[in-house]
Amino acid sequence: MALLAAGALRTASSVVFTLGALGAADYQIDPSDSFAGLSFLRDGTYVGVGNSDASLGAWITPRTSTSGDAYEIYFHVTSGSTPGGAAMDTWLALSTTRVVSLTRTTIGADVSSLTVQIRRVSDSVVVASGTIELSSVVDT
């Protein structure tokens, strides 16, 4: 495999995997709740939710509606809060949507830094890796 760009790898079959610095941030004023999240979908895309920053793109190209069936995803917290949603530190099938998120319901801030990896199910080879930054803030 040849390195294309930060977080992008091309295999011999012309499939490109892309994960780099991803994230989502949400900033709200009390009494509103804050939610920041990032979803990895079966169709090969990722979607962030947040009102001030949210990643959007594809983790595999080309992609189909069932691209994720051949892959697994792994999340690991490197600092900050443990996000809700997907389990940490275990390989999870991408045949279903996987979400990592932070929700803040009181004044304050929750921040989480994670590493993310995607591997092929057939041979357990990691084909992409990157980082995720989540930030959920409720202010006065």
C-alpha cells in the first residue's frame, strides 16, 4: 500500500481509505443541552453532529450501501471524557452504524480525544487510522 495523504491509504484494488483528524463540537447556552457526535455508517461515510464543527466525508472510496460489511472499527480514548454510544477498546462490526458522542445537560464542558482504526474482517489488517476530537459545552 502506498501512502497518499495523512490518513489515506490505497490498496492494490484501487480502494482508498481515509481517516484523518475528525471531530464534532457543540456549544449551547443554558438551559439548552449540548450534543456532539460522530457516526460511522455502513455505506462508508462518516457524519458529525454539532453546531460549531462537524466532520463529514467517506472513510472508503469507492463505496456501496454495504461497504461496512467487510470492516470493523475500534475506538480508544486518549484523553478526556469517555463518550457514549459505541463500546471503547473493542472491535465492532461496521455492518451497522457506530456512534461516539458527548452530551452535556448542565453548565460546563466535556471534551474527549480518541483514536479510531478500521480493519478488514477477512485478515484483520488495519486499513485506516485517525483521531477524533469531541467537545460538548453548555455555558451561561
